[in-house]
Amino acid sequence: MNIGVISMIRNEIDIIKPFLMHCDSLFDTAFLIDHRSIDGTAEILKEAVQQKKNWHYYLLDTPARIQQKVTNFFINKSFEEDIDFLFILDADEFVNVPDRETLEEKLNELDDSGGIGSLQWINCALKDVDIPEFNFATQILLSPQVSKFNKVVIPGSFYKNNHNMNVSMGNHAVFVNGKKNSTEKLGTLLHIPIRSKAQAIKKAIVTTISGRANHNYKNGMGYQFDEFLKRIIETDVNPQMLLSFTHIYQNPESTKDNIESINKFWEGVSCTSLQKIPVGRSQNLRFSSVANKDNIYKIIANALIDYEIIHPDDYDIKSKDQIIKLEKKKTNYDINPETFLQNNHQLKLNSLESEINKLEQQVEFSQNKLEETRKINCRIEVGINALQQEVLFYKNSRSWRMTKPFRTLMIFFRKLFRHGEYKQTINDN
């Protein structure tokens, strides 16, 4: 069974090592996409890839956050390697299974159904938010409730029958021909979004900057980051605030909750660790790279320095030498300006000729109607002239003159008779 994973990563130096060790214990093939990290994450990713035959490192060289477009590009690319099941994870997510064998058992059940699998989030908070680096022994608090959010798992058999599928922003759903596919619960995913004050601030600011560089960005798409930025402005960033930030991932409506209600939600939750749970972990990878110190300011400056709003639909993704770039789609003008202008002029000329033809047809129709009306008028005039001649003939004839007194008398009696009938009608009433 070939199990693969896609992960887009940006400046996750504090958690990247345990994440890669986790991936090494579960996945055969990995596509690790580095989104311009400058905190040492890129060097660690490269070290891991050098030690794993079927792991691949790519640099996403664009300032904008285009997760959905890039993920769907790599979904198509990954299934070229005959992957049986594909996971899409962030560096702060850990599949809640102890080993590869357990994962395969779950995937066999999904394979029998032929559908899309889903891993429900279990959000985790750190007991101590001042630790410099997260590891498998770090004390965490597991949310007592499973989150409403999930991540999809795509079987290769599903992809073969649905090449036109695409994954939503955040990798929470799969759509085929615009229709959302149902999912089957495969298990849970331990999600550790907040690990320190500096990491939380950096994540909120940088993700918001890169998100708004996407022309398709809409208010509310990064609701958790928007809320955290508001809280940074309104109050100090303290452990209670970081706990509330973690809680927003659990429940978006919790932005209206106060600190007391959030503390009550986490009250009584016992500490544990990835090591105690346990989750899959490999000891085979070796790392020598270290984190760049005092990098939060550099990271924010780096996100702003080449800030540019782009429209993802206007670009194609191009991969060359493990570097992913956005290439603006070429119009006909870009391909051959002279031919484009000639064709454009010809289109305009054709449009004008079409309008002229329509007007000429309308004029011809009106002229035909006018000619028909003129002919009818002529016929009417001829008929009137004929009647006038006939009337004149009778007026000038001898019989017409001799019978005129009788006609006058008949008209008089007719009127008199009608008048009598009228008076009789009045008397009867």
C-alpha cells in the first residue's frame, strides 16, 4: 500500500521536526511545499527529502496564499506515482494513530467503501506557551470535544474515476462537477495551532498578509486570524488569550465567548503528550539545521516586501527544477500581437457589416410596405373615381331628373311615418 501526503509549509520551525518524524512513520511518498520560509524550515525540509527516496521538496515562489490552487495541482501530480491513499496535512496536524499498521487497517475499511475519508480535528492547547520548540514530550491539553472541521483523505480509486475533482480551501471537502461529496469518518487529527506567543502573532499577521494578496479573498475567510488581530489590538497577548485563540479553531462562534466561559470549557482537561497518546513517530530522520534567531520581524517584513494582489484564475502553475511559480495566462495578444490586432479589427469590421446588413434589411422591408400601401391607395382612388363617374351619370340622365319629385315625396313620407311611430311609442308609454 502506497500512502502519500501533501503538505504546504511556511515558517514552522518550532514544530517541523516532530511533524516530519510523524510523516516518516506513516507515509511512503511526500510532497513538501515550502512557501518561502526564512526561519530555517526550508533547510530542514531539504535534509528530510535527502534521506527519503520518495519524498519531494518544492519551493512555492509567490507571495500570495493560494493554497487551494496549489493543492489541487499537487493532487494531480501525486496520483501520477500510483498512490493508493492521499492525505493533505499542515505541519501542526498529527494523524491520531500509533503506527502504520493501525493506519492501514483504517484505510482498508475506506477502500472497501470507495468514498472520501475524513479526519476530524481534535484541537490541542499547550500547557506552557513559552517553550522554544515543540516535541513529542511537550505537554498538551486535548479538547474534550471533536471539532466540526475535518481534513479529507482521497483514495486513488476515487481519483481514477473523478479526475475533475477538486479540494476546497483548507482541504475540508472534495467537489466533483461543483457538487460536494460526502465523506466517511476515518478517525481524528490532533491539531496544535498555537504553540507560543511569538508563533501565534507571526501566524496571524503573515497569514492575513498573504491571504489578502489573493484577489479572491473575502472578509471572514480567515476569521480566526481576523479575530486574533483584533484581540492583539485590544489587550495583551497572555496565556488566557492564546487559549481563547485555540478555542476559535474549535468553534468559530466562540469569538463571542468571554475568557471565563472558555476557561470553563478547558477546565478539568488532563495533560498528555503525543508520546503518551501515542501517535506515530519515526527515529530514522537526522537533522543538523537550526532555527534562525530573532526571525519574527524578518518573517513579517518578508511577507510585506513583495506584497502583490493577484487573481489566481489569471495564472497557471508551472513547475521547473522543484520551483513552483505562477505564470500569467497568455492571451491571443500575448502570443501574436499583430495577428491579434488584425483579428480584432476584422471582428469589429464584421460586426459593423452585420449591423449595416440589418439596417438595409429594415429599410428594404419598410420600402416594400410603403409600395404595398401606395398600390392600395391607387386602387382605392380608381374605385372612388369610378363611383363618382357613375353618380354623375345618373344625375345627368333624363330618368333621374323625371323621377326626382317622386323620390322627394317618398323621403318625406318615410320621415313622417317614422315620426308617427315615435309619437305612438311615447303615448303607449
